[in-house]
Amino acid sequence: MTALSQDVLGQHFINQQWIGSGPSFPSYDPIANKESPWTFFEATETQVEQAVQAAHNAFIKYRQTTPEQRATFLEAIAQEIETLKADIIQAAMLETGLPEARLQGEAGRTCNQLLMFANFLRQPNTDVQIDTADPNRSPLPKPDTRLSYLPLGPVVVFGASNFPLAFSTAGGDTASALAAGCPVIVKGHPLHAATSELVTKAIEKAVIKSQVPSGVFNLLQSSKPDTAAAIVKHPLIKAVGFTGSLKVGRILADLCAQRNEPIPFYGELGSTNPQVLLPNQLETNAESLATTQVQSMMMGHGQFCTSPGLLIALKGNSLERYKNKLALVMKEQESAPMLSSSIASQYQEKTSSLASHLATLTIAEGNAPSKEHHTQPKCFCVSANAFLQESMLQQEVFGPCSIIVECNDTDELLRVISKLEGQLTASIHGDQVDIEQHKNIIHELSYKVGRLIFNQMPTGVEVCHSMNHGGPYPASTDVKTTSVGIKAINRFLRPICFQNAPTSILPNELH
């Protein structure tokens, strides 16, 4: 047993204590296609209650902390993650099969998110509004009203399978909730439970160092859907952050809506991230566009929420050049394992359905799998008419797969875009003439997405103030919110107006 194996307890973290016993589940090694050395206790009903109660009790004190105190806490988390980074990355490599360089970058992104919110908390609050009284206003006096924001309360965060750091235990949902003043309960993802535990150990140290209330952060490990349901249905939980599949996300969203007190469910669920190839750009750069498409699609073996899974273009010689180059580049791509055997099985099932569909043509494939649990990159082609009639062709295929939709003219291309479901992103590939001539297409596409990109691929989400990572359903469950960037904090705040309030009652930002 390695030193790292001995460091993994397999327990839950509740109210600054590690606890757990009873039935357990193993994590998974996708490279070896077998169970990892670690097992983790399944959270019980009692432990769910303990974690929620700990978060609720912490909220009474944590909501009274100053922005500076919360900023110091977030900085401490980033520092402790950096200290434990080698072990965290080692565990994540084993549990996800992702390469070290990718996880090094993700660790940096995770820390940068925390530091971004810390820096934001130290800036003047520009969202407050103050309207002073005017007792002489006619016909009625004007009262003094001042608008500020309160944290919602305990938040549940579900870790994502494909981003074990940046969208997981100390990822964007956790960082923004803690910045808002909300305690967090993370339901660790069973595919990287050891990674979640090690990140939690960093947060444990940060809680002590920053002297924030015990119970402000809790981790529950479970592989059972019933546990997830029990957490979101608990009456003391006030919001949920989720990144994952449409199927699971919709189940949890419905549970949140069916509560006696419905709560917001902020889910990022899925996207095909359409790439619209306009005529001039396609004619000039068909080969380079095909190359960058494959490179983007193969990032993380296609397991990015922003992977380009749909390409839309006009028929013609330029598109044929594009397809020929894409087929050549695809032949060079290796088959590889996915994050889990179940994800691989779903990919194989969906690509097999596409390959056997009468309306689709397989135009490109990567190298054949050398092992049973590896999956092969694929690209299909379909007519716009078939795409418009077959809803299954719009569904996300999570993995290294894309579909090209061939349109006869721009009117048909516009109909295809009008048929699209909500997306996280879409890209327009066009020169200045293309853009001027196709503004109606761009305008229509803007109402389908949360981020509209020009002449770049969608993979990669910059962590910055202006980022929007969301979109119309089913890309996300709340089109008005983002899970990345500073505005993510707004999900866990609510407005409150103070009218005619004594100065001693007002929060500092309203003085």
C-alpha cells in the first residue's frame, strides 16, 4: 500500500470531524479498468442529517462574517490545495485517467477561482442601491430605501465526473457559495472520491487557519441515488449546484421543485456546442478548420461540456474538402478509456445507434480500440432535412463524437439553428463578409446559447468577470445564471430592501 493509499480514510467530513462506518463502495481506475485501492463508506440517513444540521448551525455565524473574513478563508483554501497538490493530482490521475498536465492546469484553475472571489470580496460592493428619503415629495413623501443582499443558506454541491477539481469539491459552485456566505455540503462524485477527500483535507486546514465556523464545509460520500435525493429534499437546504447529465440533473431539479419550499436548482446539464461554418471562411480555411475541430473534440477524449459535437455548413466543394481533411486527422486519433465503464458503454451505445441510423453516414473514425474498455472517436454526416425530423440527432453524445449537418441553402441552415435546443456555447466561423451577410443567422443563434464565439473553438472556459457559462435549457436549468465567473455568486444571494431602517441596523455597505 502506498503512502497516498494510507492517507485516504474513506470517510465523511462533518462538522470538522471524519466519520464513517458500515457499507462501502470502491472508486474506479479507468486506465486499468478495475477498482482502485480505496473504498468509501456510504452516507447514512443519520449522517445526512448531521451534515445538514452542521451546515445550518454554521450558517447562523458564517452569514455574519465580513467580506474580508470570507476572502481570507478562500485564500487559505487555495493555499492548502497548493500544499497538497501533488497528492491530489496523484489521486485524480488514478481515479480519472486524465494526464498530469491536464490536472495541473485544472488545479491552477481551481485555485485561481478561489482567489478571484477573494479579490472580488475585497472590492467595493457596487450592486447595492440607496434611495434617500424625500419627506417633501408631493403628493406623498418618499421613504428611505436601501437594497442589499443576503446569503440563501446551506448549499449542496454535486461534483462533476469530468472535472474532479474545477467543478467539484472546491470548484466554482463551492467557491461562489462560500463567497456569498453560504455553508456548503459537497456530495462527492463516486468516480473520484479519493480526490474529493484530499481536497476536503485542504479545506479542513483552511477552516482552522481562518477561524471560520465549524460546519461551514462538509463532505458526504455516496454512490446511491437515494442519498442525493435525501440531501436535496432536506428542508434546511436552500440551493443546489450541479454539473452532470441531463437525466440525473432533471431528476434532482424536479425534486427541488416538488419540495414544500421549492429551492433553486442551478444545473449545468449538457450541450452539443454547434459550430456554424459560413461559406467564405469554409472556402478559405477548410483544412485548418477541420484540424482544429478534431483537436478540440479530442480534448479530454471528448469529455468536456463544451466539446464541439455538432457542425452546420452548406453543401459544396468546400465542405467536401473539410470532410476529407477531418477524416485524415481523425485516423491519427487514438482510442482511449473514458472516465468510467458506464460512460464508455453509453458512448458506445449512442454511436452504434448513429452508425446504424438510415439517415447518417459515418465519415471518419479514429484508430480501432486496442482494449475492450477503450472508445473510438467518430464523426457522422446527416442531411439538414433528416436532422430537422429526428430529435435523437440533436442529443448530446458525451465523448469524442461529432455530427456534420449538411444544408442546401442558408434558409435551411437557419431552420436547423431554429430547431436547436439550448446550448452552453456556439461558434460562428466566418470572415467579415460572412458575418455581414449572415446577421440573421447570428441573431437567431444568440437566442440559443449562453456564450457566442467567433472564429474560435468552444473548449476552454476562461475564469473571469465577464464569463457566462450557462444557457437556455437543457444547457442549464436557469438561463439567467452562470456557473463560472464572478456572477456565479449571485446564484446564492437574495435581495433585501431596508426601508426607513436605523443606521445601526444597516449592513456596512448601506451606510
